[in-house]
Amino acid sequence: MSQFPPDRPSASHQETIIPLEALPARRRRPRALHTVGLVAASITGAVQFAGAEATAGASLMTYGWGDITMAAQRSANHSGTTAPQRVVFIHGTPGSAGAWEDYLADVPEGFEFIAVDRAGFGDSGPDNAVTSLEDHARAIAPLLDARGTIVVGHSLGGPVAAMLGILKPDAVQALVIVAGSLDPALEEIHFMQPVGEWWGVRHVLPRMIRNANRELLALEPELQALSSRLEELTMPVEIIHGTEDNLTPFANVAYMRATMVNAPLNITVLEGENHFLPWNAKQHIDAAIRRVAAPGNAP
């Protein structure tokens, strides 16, 4: 891991940042690599999904988003005498709340962890894909604690977390964006992806793969629409990214630094790490959560 000293001090915050000139140029991922990555992510998502069985020590919960039933898993570790620090975890595509199993099984004292099945995945409705980042954020918003919630988003969960921060700034205390996919210039549609939308193909694909493909097809314009709103973020943002991420390239870090101009940023660079940081870099994600926790809750 390498961290860089602040070069833009502020009266209100300090940043651990990377000079833009030190980052690689923004570039689209190679087509073949994108395809292999999508398959790898799909397999990982399938392994994550454990049906209706909760992680050991966690409890299943459901709530309503309009007429749609959403599902999540909750685990807490507090005496009940003080309000716990709530942390909401958002998985990428495909996936489920099971992506955060290790976190739900290891909740620090004074914390409450909630991992959600994003709309269209796991046990959350609807059956079809939800492609709007704003809709995904609104579907998760009922989980926020008005006293302040830390929102952790991995991969496509990163822009969903950012959208939550924009829509609910009073309830989102801080963001932790892990291998986030936010730069629209880095998204590319592989020529085989539209094939997944053909009627005869779409109806034989598993739901999570079908919905993940549709999300990815719509992601670039969704990120373009989000781009102009990232300056609205003013809460602390922790960015954690691996230099060898072939699914959401490391150049996303430069993009976030250039667009999140009003947010206190802390960037952790994991040398040689790939995209699967929730499993490979738990200690760094835990540390980021501790940094942004309310003073009375930080262990």
C-alpha cells in the first residue's frame, strides 16, 4: 500500500491524495479484457449469492421501496446504551449482500452494519433490472440513519453510494468508495453484450447475469449524468483502489479527484491489487470506516 501526503491543505480538512500528473492517462479497457472481467465478475457474483440464508450472526430484513420489497442483512455490536454508528454496504454487479459476509461477521463495538441486495439482485425486487443510479440510491435510502450513516460502495456500488450522498447529504456522514466505477470515459460496451439482450438469449440467462448485463449497457450515460453532480458532495470521501484493477481501471481515481472538488478526500492506493478488494483488502476498508466514524463510535 502507498499513501501520498496532502498537497492541497484546507482550513476544514486534510487530504491524502495523488497528484493528477502521477496517475495514468484515462483510457478505455481493452475489449477482450472487458469480456473476461465481466465473466469473472459474474462468477464471483454467483458465488456471493447465498439465497435467503443470512450470514452467520446477521439477521435478514426486508423493507419497502414503493411497491417493491427490498432485502438486506443486518448485524450489530453495541450495548444498546448509545446509538450505534450505522454503515450501509452496497455491492457491485452482479452480486448480493453476501459480498460483505466477512464484515457482517466481524462488526466492531459500537457499530451496526447493513448489507443490502441492490434492486434487481439477491432477494430484492423487481425481477427485471433497474438501470438508473438514482433509482438504486432511492431504493437504499430507507436504510439511512438520519443521525449519520457511512455508505460503502464497491464497483458499481461506488456511483450508487455517490448518488446517495448527493440525494441525502444530511443522512450520509461519509462515503467509502472501493474500486469505484465512476468515469464514463472508461466504460465500453463489448460487441457480445447486446447479444445478451436478444429475446432468445435474455430469457435463458440467470436473473443476476441478465440484470448485470443490462446495468452495464446503461452505465456510461448514467455516469455522464452523474458527473456534473459530483461537485455537490461535501462529506468526507475515502477512495480505495488497486493499481492492477482490470475491471474498473485505476484511472478512475484521477477522475474522482477531478470531479469531487468540494469533498474532503482521502485516497488509499493498493499497489498490485485487483478489483476484488472487499475480499482482498478488508483491513484497509475497515480502517477507512474507522477514519470517518463519528468520534464517539470510532473503536
